[in-house]
Amino acid sequence: MIDSAFWRARAAKRILLDKIRNHPQLRGVGITRLDDGSYAIKVNLAELADLEVPDDVDGVPVIVNVVGRVEAL
């Protein structure tokens, strides 16, 4: 069952995505489950960039992950 914390994370993801969607190093934004059962927003970048990503959005933590170049197989 999806709880209210998930929906809060989903709304926060939308807010963050609206701010960073056009950055050239952005490869994806998603929601991830943390070890304690809470949710976080995960931002995937090709490389570390001059993108200012907040520590949290409306109380939902933000995790930045450098994934490198993404290609279709």
C-alpha cells in the first residue's frame, strides 16, 4: 500500500524537477526508498556539475548520484 509519505515525495519530486529539468548533466529524477522506510528524491547526473540541488524539498531528502554517461544499448 502506498502511504502519504510516498505522495509527499512525489509532489516534492515534481517541484524539484521543474527547477532542474533543463540542466545538461541531468540524467534522471526518481523516488527511492531509504533503509528506514522513508522516501527520498534521487537525482542522477552524468557528472558533478554546477547544479544547485537542495538537501531537501518540503522535508523530503534529496540524494545526488553521479551515474556517468547514459546510452541506449
